[in-house]
Amino acid sequence: ITVVSDIVVVNNGPENISKNNINVPVINLKKNMGIAYAQNIGANYLIEKGIKLIFFLDQDSNVSRDFFSKMLQLWVQISEIDATLGIISPTIYDVNINKQVPVLQFRPNLNKRYLGNNEILKNTMPISSGMLVSVNAFSAVKGMQNSMFIDWVDFEFDLRILHCGFSTYTVGNVILSHSIGNSKSRRLFNSKFYPSNPAIFR
């Protein structure tokens, strides 16, 4: 039996959020409790419904119509050769600079690289938006770290997933459009770089 469910967790909206065109349950925290807290609330709601795999998505992420089906197909393919699969994530395309974001790989060495279209990279450290996580892995590490509020929440979560013996993958043929801060192209001498320019409170 396949169980499918959705949940929207509002972490910074008004108490009486409009539910127009939202045909899914909405949990309104009424004040900003931090991204980790909100993700844990949503994940635990789904776990109680019997969900085995959870997608995390931020409000400023955009996906194609076949995003979920492609990710689920890849989950099946990868899990057949790696029983320790805990997370798969898409390639992130930063809409501010119209450029792919390099993937951070933790093992065998800490490095960043760009993925080719059909490439699959193991032991990566993805951002949480767009990732597909097994409930087994999520529960094993007891979810996100509430005390971290917003910055580094996803990377800290990735590290605990890896430390517990699960594997993480990023795939090159599924794209998620997302805003990484307020990135802009800058030049220093003969080099071009892309500072993320996060909100000042961060």
C-alpha cells in the first residue's frame, strides 16, 4: 500500500493565512520558530500518517511537473544498489544568477563540483529544499536540530545522516529552481565569484 500525504507548515505568516488554492492541510505556527522546528513539525505529521519517504520544499523553490516522479524513480534505482540510502537531492539552479550551484561532497574529500546531466554523486551535503529523505534515516538522527534555527540546519542534518551510516546522493538530471540568498555576480581581479548576500539578520 502506498500512502501519500501533503502538509504546509507556515513559519512566518499571519494567524489567518488564506487557504485559497491550497488543497492540503496547513499548520500555522503563528510566529517564526526557525526552519528546523517547522521541518520537524511537518515531518512528524507525515510520519504519523505512515509516510516512508518525505520531500522537503521551501516556499521559494520551484519544481517541474515531473520532479516528484523522477526523484521517486531515482530513489528506487539507487536503493536497489545501496541499501543504506538516506537522502537524494536534485541539482540546485540559482535563479538569481541563472547558474547551477556546485554540489558539496563530504567524502572522500570535502570538495565542490558541478554535476553533468546524468551524473549521480554519492556522500553529498545538499540543502534541505528539494531533498527526498527516508523516514528511517530521519528518525535515526531524531530529525533536524531545533536549536540551530536557520543557518547550517541542512548541512548539520546531512552530517548526522552520514555519521549514522546512511548515504546521501545528488543527481544531475533533476533540477530545482531556488534562490540562494540574493546572489549576484562579482569580479575580483580576473576572477568571478557569486556571494550569496543573505538577509542581514542571518
